[in-house]
Amino acid sequence: VQLVESGGGLVQPGGSLRLSCAASGFTFSSYTMSWYRQAPGKEREWVAQITSTFGSTYYADSVKDRFTISRDNAKNTVYLQMNSLKPEDTAVYFCKAERPLMAYWGQGTQVTVSS
């Protein structure tokens, strides 16, 4: 089982980034996929989720209307489009695959929002 995040980097406030998380080793389409983030000195927090069956999406209030989660089951990949980025979005971003009694995490990708 492997989850590999990519797409992080340094971006100016107001800019955009698209994160990707490529999955392998399990039946991707059967898993709910989520993005979390962890800023220095803070606990990991949930950012967004997309369900397996209907592709329903949910967002933390802090990113609603700025971030969009999507998935491509043919490519075993989940995405996080991040627009209007703020310095407080700076964190390591992790993807998570889950279903009852099973959960997998990626290693994370750094996003830094700074001028």
C-alpha cells in the first residue's frame, strides 16, 4: 500500500497550488479519501474529504470556497486544488485513505505560503 503526495511548494499569498495523491496497493475506488494538514507546533487537522460511493465532498470551514477536493478513480489519484492561499495555510499536507477498520496515510508534502 502506498500513498504519494506531490505538488507542494512555495507560493505567494493569493496564489494557487494543486496537490496530488497517487494511490497503489489497494482498491482506491472503495475508499473515502481525505486531506489533512499539520502546521509547525500544531496538531494535524482535517481539511477536506471525498466519499467513495457518490463522490460527496466536505470541507473544513477554514478552506471552504477556496479549496476543492476531487478524485479520478481511473488514475487512482485524489487532488486538492487550493486557491486564494493564505499564510495560515502553510503546513505539511497529508492524504488519507479510509474505510471501516482500515486507514492509510501518505508521507506528506510541504506547502509554504509566503511573500
